Amino acid sequence: MLETRKQRIASRGRFARRMGVTLLIAVGVLLLALGIGVLGYHHFAGFGWVDSLLNASMILTGMGPVGTLTTTTAKVFASAYALFSGLVFLSVFVTLLTPVIHRILHRFHVDEERDTAR
């Protein structure tokens, strides 16, 4: 998917398409993670759908829970979901930055090869 060191740097159009695909993947992962949280809070904590969405959204964004958890099962789920959410956040962040960082590093290699060719 990405160019090797020997290939030319991708055009702006190709880079824009690559960023679009990356953004779609990131949004898909976030929606999947949010869905897991909503279902978990609804099932284990007994929250309504809107309260489950609120709690899952707050945990997924790192802001903390909103509702009070009364059962041990709900607390265990919330703990596991918080750990999972941290991994999702880091994964999505890295996924979004990968094409940008690759393009920057690739440009440095292209410039370096031009300098050594002279």
C-alpha cells in the first residue's frame, strides 16, 4: 500500500485517497469499539440505550464514566472496557498518522538520494 524507498513519492491525489481509506478504517474501528461499549453497559450495568451510549463514549474518549455501577459484573466490564478503549485510542491515532509520517520520511529519502546523486 505504501511506496518503498526506491519508488517515487505518491501524488497528492493518491495520498488524499490513502488518507480517506485510513479515515474510514479509523471511523469503523471507533464505531465497533463504541458498539461494544454500548452493548456491554446495556447488558452488564442495566443502563438504558442512551445512558449506555453516554458512558461508552465518555470511556472511549478518556473522560471517565458517568453512571454509577452497582454490580461487580458491571465494574469488571467497565474496567476491561477502559483498558480496551485505551488500546483503541492509541491504535486509531497511529493508524491516522501512519500515511502522514510515511510521506514525510519518504520525502526525506527522496531528497537524500537527490543530494547523493549530484
